[in-house]
Amino acid sequence: MQLVSRYIRRMPKTTTCQQFLSGVTAYVRQHYRRSMLPRLAEHPEDRLTCSAVVFSRVSRELWMVGDCQAMLSPLTSDLSPLTSDHSPLTSPHSPLYYDNPKPAEAVLAAMRADEVRRQLATGKTVDELLRNDTARPTIIPRMLETMREQNVTYSVIDGFPICGQHVRTITLDFRPWEVVLASDGYPFLCPTLAESESRLRRQRNVDPLNIGPDFQATKAFHPDYNSFDDRAYIRFRV
């Protein structure tokens, strides 16, 4: 994440999507020792890996590499500043939602949910599973298998050629838009950070194991952490 952030901060504003994909790949790759490359080629699970969603103001494009989210809302002529985290700008349309999930993520989450329910039925308590998610290790072998499909059936940034066909690109027209970009740590992305955080807290309250019908994940809310996954959220107007 730090390497990719550093690269994005330094790249020219005229960078195209393809230039970004090749440039950030080369930048990450140079941080591997040459002796590591043969093993990393065979074992994607050992690579430095992250996802990113990038907005190019010059090309008015969103580039979604890996499992990230975006929400786009065309705006009315009332272009008041973004003064409140609780108040999205006025839009006559419902927000357009986009994501780019890993193909096997939902399958793995469902497998873990089944195992959690099985363990609960045999006497494990919710508190025990929150403190020690013994269902998660049962899906780790399958997770490692799916990592062999990294930059084959899904895209990530890992220092190896990014599979361009799995990079989602969204082009905005020249109307004013409100843009929300986020990591996949928000199970319910909303037009404001406050709403997104509220939905996250509600998820933790009603289904801390993340096994319910509304949302399933490959991990639970650990009591010592304030969420179950990384969170990044930005909202701006273009």
C-alpha cells in the first residue's frame, strides 16, 4: 500500500490507465530481490499485494484494480461546497454503484459461514468465535488456491503484469459529479462517510460473525479491533 501510494503521488497527471498499470507494476517489482522472483512467480501468495481505485481528473476516468468500490452521483446545478460529512450534494438520480470483487470471495465467505453455523450448532458460542474464529482456518487452503489466479482471473497490484481485462474502467461525462471511492472494508457503501460508518456499526451489532443473509465475509469482527477489514473512504466533486 505504501509503495503504491508513493507511486501515485509522483506519477504525472497525464498518466493513462495503461501507463499506470505498467508503471506501478515496475515500481513494486523493483522492491523484490532478484533472487526472489522465481519463487514469487510460482507462489503469488508470497507477493506484496494491494488493490487501488484511482481517479484521473485529466481523462475523467476511474480505474479499479482489485477489490474496491465506487459510488457516482450526477449533480444538479446546486453545487454547494462539501461542508458536511452528513449531507451529500443534491442529485436527482440514485447513485451509481460499482465494485470489482475477487471471483471466489463470495464462495469462500459462504463456506466460512456454513462452518460457523456448524460450530455454533455443536456448542461454540458467538463470543468464542469472535475471539478465535476457528471457522476461518478451514477456508485458508482454498484461499491460497485462489491466489494462484492472481492477475489471471482477477487483477491486483503485485509487481507482476496486471491482467488488464479485469481492471474496471468507468468514464465520466462532463457534467458535475460527486465521487465516492472506498476499499472493500465497507460492506454497505453510502453517499457519506458517516452513513457508511453507521452501517458498519450496525453490521457489527446485528451480525458480528458476518454470516447473515445481508452480508458475509471471510472473517469476523474481532473484539480488539474496530472493524473486520481495512477501511479507506474519500468523497469529492468533479
